[in-house]
Amino acid sequence: MKNKAPFNFGGIAKQFSDYKRAKAVILPVPFDKTSTWLQGTNKGPRAIIDASRNMELYDVETGSEVYKQGIFTEKEIRAVNSAEMLDKVYKKAEKFLGDEKFVVSLGGEHSISLGVIKAYSEFFNNLSILHLDAHADSRDFYDGSKYNHSCVMARAKEFVRNVISVGVRSMDSSEIANVDKNKIFFAYQIYNSRNWFKKSISKLSKNVYITLDLDVFDTDIMPSVGTPEPGGLGWYQVLEFLKSVFKKRNVVGFDAVELCPSKNKAPDFLAAKLIYILLGYKFS
């Protein structure tokens, strides 16, 4: 049976998806021009939105219905190259921040985060980036571009100096010079404990932007990513950690990137549910 819910995040009714009343904005960016292995992250935003239309909108953990705070879904941003994409994303994010919206960007490949981060860096003082990812993404230049998805955190540090990375389990030797070992929490060090929560959060400043590559999760629950890596983090581990971040810091926005949809719809739903839960942590 065809889902008759509106094609917006959560499939929510018009009175809760109106821009003027919405506290949160979903910004889909189906860009996939620099992926270095599996292609298809351009289909990620639409897959997430489609899956979200099948969610129960009452959250059992927070006891909230965060969609009633208003969630507006923007039209997709499309571009032929990285420069055009980053400019369009930056301008959209700048507008939303000016209108006091909480922006959630959907990738697409990880490079889409850079345009949003640039806007946030100009809008918020004392900003840190919390980077959840299987990869360090700190190459200066890769595959002919400094805006490759493998370079996104190297570029992000040009706008925001304080970057804390969590869940990393793959990197190139050329990235070592670009990574502060005191601000990176490798998956092999943290997978079986919670002791690192306090230490990592203590390194974040007051305002925090979260960039979340879905390959931070273990491939058992998140196989549908552009560059899968074994040994990732678990669902409740990530949620428990992020709940602590939302409690102890002012999370000002976040993105979820690198979903590469397949016939298996469970990963699409995981991404949608994750986004909705995080909005609950922010607004409930």
C-alpha cells in the first residue's frame, strides 16, 4: 500500500511543517561527486526522508513528540561540482541561522558538511565540531581535489579550530600531521567502555556542531555507507554518548551523511530514527 503521508521529514502534517513556526529545518543535499568507492550517497537524503515517513512520532525514551516543535523540510540542493554545492549550502544555512532555525543537513557525501560548518563558524562564537566517523577525513588533497570527502575535516579546521573526532578506525599516514592525537578517540580504544564520554565532552567548547558520518556505526547495523569499515560503534553506545553531549553542551546543529541506500531499508530507517531522536534530545 502506498504511503500517503506528505513527502517531508516525518511525513508530518502541514501545521507542523510550516517554515515560520518550525524550530528545525531539514536540508537535503544529494551530492555525490567525489566518492572514492561506492557511489550512491546522492540517494541518501531522499531515502532518509522516505524512511522517516514510516516512524512512530512519539519517542519512548524522551516521552516527547518533537515534531510538534515544527520541522520544515527544504527542497534538495543540487549542484554540478563541489564549489557550486558548497556555496549553495553555505547561503542556505546562513539564511536559516539568521531566522533562528536549528539546521539538520542530510548528505550526500561528507563534503556537504563544509558549507554548513562555514555558516555556523560565522554565526557562533566558541564553536567546536564533534566529528563521528570511521575515517579521519583529514587529507589535505585527494583524488584531484581539496574538497574531496576525504578532506572535509582538514577544510573544516580552516573555520573551526577545535575538532573532536570519535569512532575513527581508518586513516592514511599522510593524515597523521593533521590530526591532534589528544582530540581523537579511536574505535579500538573506546568500543567496550563508557569511560571516554566525560573526557571527550570536556574537550568541547560551549557551542557544538555535530557532523555524523553514518559509517561510525558498525557494519552489522549500518552496512549502507559509501566506505564501510568493520569494528564500528553500536546504536545505544552512540545514543548514550550524544545524549550526554546534548545535556552538557549547547548543540547548535548537526548533519548525517554518507548513507548509500540499498534494497535493505533498515539502515535508511536507522538514519531517520537517529535524526528524530537527536531532535528530541535538543527540544524535549
